[in-house]
Amino acid sequence: MSRRDDAPLVSIVLTGRNDGYGGDFTTRFFRTLRFNLQQLASRGISHEIVFVEWAPPAGSPLLIDQILGAVPELDPSICSWWVVDGRYQEALSLNPRLEYLEFLAKNVGVRRARGRFVLTSNCDVYFGRRVLEALERGALHPRVLYRAPRHDIKLAVDQSTLDWRVLEDPRNLDGPAHVLKPPYMGSATGDFVLLDRESFHEIRGFNEIYRVARIGIDRNVLVKALSSGISIADIGGPVYHVNHVGSYRISPAAYAGREAEAHWGDRRWHSGGVSYTNPPTWGLGEAPDRRLGEHLHYVDFSWDAVPPLVDLRRIVLPAARRGGPMPGHYVRKR
Amino acid sequence: MSRLLAAIASTLGIVSARRHRALQAQAADLKSAVAEWKSKATDATNRMRTLEQELRRQTQINEKLRASADKAKQKQGDIEKLRAQLQNAERELAGAREHLMVIEVKLDILEGAANVLDARTRTAVARSAGGTGAPV
């Protein structure tokens, strides 16, 4: 995995599909992407957008077919688009309630990102000023996983005119602003994980072994990072997320007492107490892909690329590094 | 002459009246002193007995304290042993909990895999039987 000289500073890895997630997904996504691209461009931050269109539903147009018209700021030459065959979702699933294996999708993007740093985020996350300033200054260090707290914007806020004034107005916040707490600096981790590319490859991305839940996989990557001797730091400011229907943040207790039925999986799994060792083929590394255009690829289905359904030896105890925090405490599930 | 008479009288055990009075007074003083010293000796003897008793009592207390100190020292040693055992037990418990977490996570995976395989098998069986593929 050598670094190319023309590698951008940062690859922004996003995943999604045209399935109406959270209600009017594409509108929220395009609006957010436009804002972020404008900010990145105005600050001269060299970047690429790596988008993984995971298991797109049949019968709906692909996002790639809509986005170039809807987001004029998106330069196809700095865009790397990967459409992943829908059969991977079914073949990899260990929980039929999970309709979207978000972190496997992210791994597809992380593996294929070219940037010196790789930022995994979500399609409805606005980068805050401090985040952009850190990128603009290039004030990033290898072997440091950067986190940003997520500030949730009220559902009722008019999203059609979202700008700094709206995002940074404390009256628009839905609840108190989150503060990251060491050592894990968790909380909405999936919205912002920034790490140098080599380290991301060293830890082999997010956990691909535990495919029973979507929730907690982001927190689990923090355990893996600490266990691998990578430190975790707050980048200095928030990212913003506009609440929407179906968001875990606005309905965390929706499955109280029947956690196993949640469409994000059972949140009580020991995501803070175990680590993992993904196979070298992580991120569908063995999957054949076809070029459909200059920056557009289709990841074809092959059983050879599908890891075993069960690979228990790859769930391991996290290592307590000298000076680092101890692994998580046991929490009784049942 | 008078000296000679005095010497003869002295030889015969005869003293002058004045001398006799003086000696009587001296004897009385001595008796009084003897009585006083006897009293002091009695007091001192009593005091000595008291002090001896006190010494015995203090010796007993000292022995008791020494025994208590020995016991306390032994207990302190026991406490330190118990503390070390407790720390070991806590470490082992933490280790057991970590292993328990790993086991539970693996069980989750096995349960998920079993459910998925069950569903796939049912679908395959239904298909091979010419059914619709719906769960049976």
C-alpha cells in the first residue's frame, strides 16, 4: 500500500444508497455534500470523495446517476465511486434485521481510498469550522485517530437554508452539546473517524467479524485503535447532524426491553470490551470489480470475496498498552 | 582541783546536774529522731511495697501490651496477605470478565450464523420442494 505522490490530503469516505433512509435521503445527502464541498474548495483542502453505493435497491436509480446533476460542486475527477453488488449484503449478514452493513461498506471505501488521511463520515454530517481549519492547516499526525463530537440540529429547523449561522446557533441544538470524554472519545463515532491511511490499513478498518449489529461497531474501532498503540484525539470542534426520522439519537429507547429486535442490532453487545483482527481481505479486497467509467466502479459478487460466516478466532481480547486505558468493563447483557 | 574532782566524779559515773539535763535533752532529741526515722522507714517500706506492686502491675501490663502488639503484628501480616489475595482475585475476576465478554460476543456470532443458516436452509428446502421460497 505505497503512497502515491499525487495523493490528496484527505479521502472522505461516505456510503449510502437510494433507499429513502431517514426520509428523503438524497435531498439531505446532496445538501450536505454541497456545503462540505464548498467549504473544502474555499479553503483549498486537497481531497477526494470516495463513495460506496452499497447494495443499491433494484428499481431505484443509482445515486451516481443523480448526483452530478444535483451537486455541481462535485468534480468527477476527485471522486471515486464504488457500486457494490447487493448480494454481498445478504451473504455477509449475521442479522437479517440489519438492512445495511454500514461499516463493511465503509471498509470498502477505506481500502480503496488514496488520501494520506482517510475520514469516514456519514452523508448527513456537516463539517464544522475547527475540523476544516485542522484540515486546512494540515495539522494532522499519523497514528492519531481524530474524533469530533456531533452536535444534533433540531428536526424542526429549516434545512433548505442551512449555513454557519443556523449550524452554530446554540438554540438550534437538540439537547446539550456533546463533549468527548477520554480515553475512547466515543459518541456518534461513525460520524467522524479520521486516521492516516497507513494506520487505517494496519488496523484493517472497522470490525468485519461481528456482523450481528451495526451499532457499536464504530466504538469498537476505538478499542482496536488503542489496542494497536494508536492514540485518540479530539480534533477541536464539532460536526453537525440534522436529526431525521429513524435516527438512533432521537429514539435510543425505541427498542427498550427488546433490544435484539432493533434494526441497528443489540446495542448492549460488548463493543467496548473486545477487539478483532480482520482478515487481510478486509473491505472486500478479493472482490472483482469492473470499471464502468473513469471514476466509477462496480464491485461484482464473488463467493471468493465473502469471508466465512463465522471466524471466532478473530474476536480477541484488547491489549492494554503501557500508559493506555484498560479494556472496557464487563456489562451484563441478560 | 575542780578538774580533779570532775574527773573522779566522771570515773564514778556521776555528772553534774546541768550536764545531766543536757544529756537528758539530747537523749530525748535522739528518741524523737529515732521515732521520726522509724516512721520514715515505715513509710519508705510501705512506699517500696506500693512501688513493687506497681512494678508488678506495670510488668503485667507491659507483657499484655507486648502480646497484643505481637498479635497486631501478626494480624497486620494477615491483612497484607489478604490484601494481596484480594488484588489477585480482582485481577483474576477482571480477566474472567474479559474472557466472558469475548465468549458472549462469539456466542452472538454463532447465534446469528445459526439463524442465518436456518433461514437459508428453509428457503433452499422450500425451493427444492417446488415451493415459493417463503419460510416454512
